[in-house]
Amino acid sequence: MNTPYHDTATILGCQIKNTVEESALASWTKTTAKIRAQAQEAFCPMLTLDKRIQFVHEYLMVCAWCVSQIYPPPDVCVRQLNTTISWFVWEGDIFRVPLSNLYRPKEGGWDLTNMPAKSHALLLYRMRQQVMKQGTITSAWMRTWGLNVKGVNPPFRDVIPENFKYLRRFAMDSAYVDEQGPMESKRAYKRRVYNTLYHISRVETRTQDMRITNIWPNTDWNTVWKNIHCTPVPGGTKFVWYKVTPDIIPTNVRLHKIRISPTDKCNNCGMHDMIQHRLI
């Protein structure tokens, strides 16, 4: 009938293809490329750690949160985005704190948003909102698999077809998250969903303790982190304190151990170039 045929359609910036996996990969690939380009364009070496993390939250990952409410992120895109975030936050630093530690609250970390956990939290919230709408095809469709209520724990959703992996993921996450309470705000509810999924991901990935806490196990680290973040000083000062505490300042003593510096002595006075020496 001479009707033009297209195997891809774009609706509100999201790619629609024959299957959900193909659609998710196409949409997230486009979004990932956009975020990586923005990171390279907006990078400024003068920004301190707190400003870089603030930029990641408020600007760099905004388009990712939009796509997250439609499609779950493929693993390959998650790895690329985590690499981009790590580069943007730590570019120019020899010694770094891994993202798994920056994800922690400001009790050893910097409350950096965990990208996979927030993506799944946003998708879970939107799908629960869709289920609550009466008389829609989506609501009736999800009720056939019992996705209109919180699932049993541990989750068991083998009744969902295997090719609907995103529904299986939703069923698994939903089993661990209670529904929104009558007096609970949307903001508090979303935060609770994110915190739950974040802690589950930490268990799944077996996040280890920080290196410095293992070296000094008898230190009151809760007080140390509280002093760093609660003291009324500029963010740049807190950033320096945070780098000093996990011992990631590139002193000549550390650089000499890994054969980057020809000597472990101070370039000015000849003493051992340690953090204590730089302070005094």
C-alpha cells in the first residue's frame, strides 16, 4: 500500500523499537553519549570536589533521570556512566576514593547519588503510580501478574515471562519496598525507595570498608566525618580535609613508593615530604 515503514520511532526523546531491550539500549546509548560530551565540555579543573558532585547531581545526570522512568539502564551504559562520573570528579588526581565510597552518606563518603539505584528507584515509583490508575491498559496488564501490590519477600516472580526482564526487576525491587504511607510525602517516599535499593546494591556488590578505617580501626571515625562536614568552613577546605583523611594527598613519600617521584624528600628543605611535614 506504499505505506512508509520505520523500525524506530522517537517519542519525547525515547527510542521505541521492536523489543524493550532494544528500545532501552538505543535510548540509553544516546543519553550516555550526550552525558559524556557534556562532561568533557563542562569540566573545569578549578572546581572542588563538592562543586563537581553538585554539578553531577543538578546538571550532568538530569537527562538520565528522565530516561530512567521509562527504561532500566543496560549494564554497558551503567559502566560507561560510572566511568564518566569518576573521570569528572577525580580528573587530575593521582590517588582517588572509589565511587563505592563516595556513594556513602557523609560518614566516610560524600553522598554521591548511586546511578543504578536511583534509576531503578525512579522506575519503581513511576510504575507504581501507573498501577494505581484505574481503567488503564497498563494497570490491567500489571494486575494479571499481581504487580499492583507489594510482592512477597523473598521475591518469586517466575510467572512473569522471561523476556519481560524489566518487569521481573520491578517485582524483585518491589518486594523489598513498602508502599507509600498515608502521611508520607512523595519526596520522603522516593528517598526511602532509593535508600532501600542502594543498600541492597551494596550487599550484592559486597562493598568493602574504607582503606583508612582498616588501617586505623580504633579511631572514632563517626566523629571525624562529622567534624569534616559540619564545621562551618568553605567547601574547598572540606575537600582538602577529606583528601587528607583517607591519605590520598600525592606527597613525595607516596609517589616515591610507586616510582613516580625520584625522591621522597621535600623539594624545598630536603625533609621527608609527608602530610605532617606539609602542615608545619
